[in-house]
Amino acid sequence: MNIKNVSVLGTGTMGHGIAMLSARAGLNVVMYGRSDESLERGFNNIKNSLNRLKAEGKISDKKCEEILSKIKGVKTIEEAAKDADFIIESLAENLELKQKVFKQLDELCPSNVILATNTSGLSPTAIAKHTKDPERVVIAHFWNPPHLIPLVEVVPGEKTSQDTMGTTMEWVEFIGKKAVRMEKECLGFIGNRLQLALLREALYIVEQGWAKPEEVDKAIEYGHGRRLPVTGPLCSADLGGLDIFHNISTYLFEDLCNDTKPSKLMQDKVEAGNLGSKSGQGFYNWRPEAIEKKKKEREEVLLQFLQRDLEKK
């Protein structure tokens, strides 16, 4: 792979995770933060992630030291752009900010440097609007937490070149993730469209009084959740028989929720300040110990899948 030097813009949840993954793969990494505090937070998060992996026996002390030695912190875009082969931006989800940053990167970097964004929903075409080389602008959307979730959606803009797509896919696979290639952009990409479609129906079931929130979640956890790691929805339909799924769709599709506005149930909770774990109350009562318990449980399951992925290589 031609990429040796990666620059990551952003030190938050996604930025520090991408920096760690790239360094773990042996690449030289520059991580951009706007302040000393931001960089310190980013490096502390990297150390915390490494310590969790080390506690699970997934990584050695020596490897942790090697990873940290590969990452350099900088506080200007100019420093981040210098000598980079591949730049991935993971700043705030603000289109004007991203357009400004990509215009600056486009002016600073040679034309062979790929400019990627980790946006979870903004248009790559819109982000590249003020660049002279939109052919090198691409989305590489990591899922959270990036060091544990394999999925990275690679999404082209209207003018993104095939070379840019191919190199980005290669980089994603090189750092140990699973690249999913989209043929053209759409709102929400693949993952969030499916996730929000599932959420809409889950909310609808609760709104109709058919089941409580915890029962809906259990139906996914103990049903679809056990099958989806091996068979996605289209593969499941093939295995179950397309004729059977077609027959079910003839009567069930018309009864599914098809609202085009956000759920009233969720809107009411948001307006009341019940935002979920961040506020302590959502569909569940989130005491600090409950949050930690659920996060630990999630991490344990994701680590099991991570181990399985490693064994399959």
C-alpha cells in the first residue's frame, strides 16, 4: 500500500480511534487538535482504549508503546497536511466547517493526497464544493466505537475518482476494518438508513401500545441480534425463501409505520430533556452504574467478535 503517513483531524471519540487503528497497523500518524487540552484528551482516550485491549489480552505492553510512538499531536491544519499521504477529517458535523477545512486542505496538499471525511451523513459532493480537486474527496464513515466495530462505509461524491475509492478501500482493509463500498451517495448511507428504519418501527410498536420498550429491545437482542452477525437482511431472505418473504410483505408492508416525520414519542422525550444516557433518563432510567454496566457488556460482546474476526484471517 502506498499510504505511509496518515493525518487525522479531530481528537474526539472517532478521531482518536482512527488514529489508534492507523498507528496499530504500522502507519505514521499525525493527530490534529485545536488546543493542548484537546490533544491531551485524545491521547488519554487512546491510552484508555489500549489499556482495555491489554486487560483483555488482545495486545501487549510493547505493542502499546509502539502504537503511541507512531502518533504525533499538532495544533494547525498546515502541520497536519505536511507530508500526509492520506487525510481523514473527523471534526464537528457542520457542513460550513467541513467545506472550509477541505478547501484549505485542497490548497495545501498535492493532488495525489486523498482527502477523506468521517461524516455520518453529510454529502461528500457538498463537502467538496469549494475544492479544485473533488476527485480526491471521499467519505470513510467509521462506526462507533471505531476500535471495536469493523464497519467502514466508503462513499463517493459525484466526482470522486475510482482511484480514490480503490485506495480508500485498501487503506480501510489495511488498518483491520471491513470496507463497504457504495456506488453513489445517499442520505444516511447504508447503515444509518437501516438503523433508522428499524428505530422507526420500534418506536411505532411502543406508541401503539403493542409492547414495552424493553420487550422490543429483547426481541432484537435475542432474535435478529443473534442472526445478523452472520446473515444480513437480504441473505436472511435468501436462506428463508424469497417466496415466503414476498408473501409476508404482501400483507405486512401496508401495516408497517411509514411516517415521514420524527416519532412523537421520541420528540416528547427530547423536549422534556430526557435524552437517554447523557441525561440519565430516556426509555430507560440510566443511573451511572447502569451506564457502565451496559457499556461493559457491549464491549465484552464486541471483543468476542473482534477475536473471531482475527481468527478468521
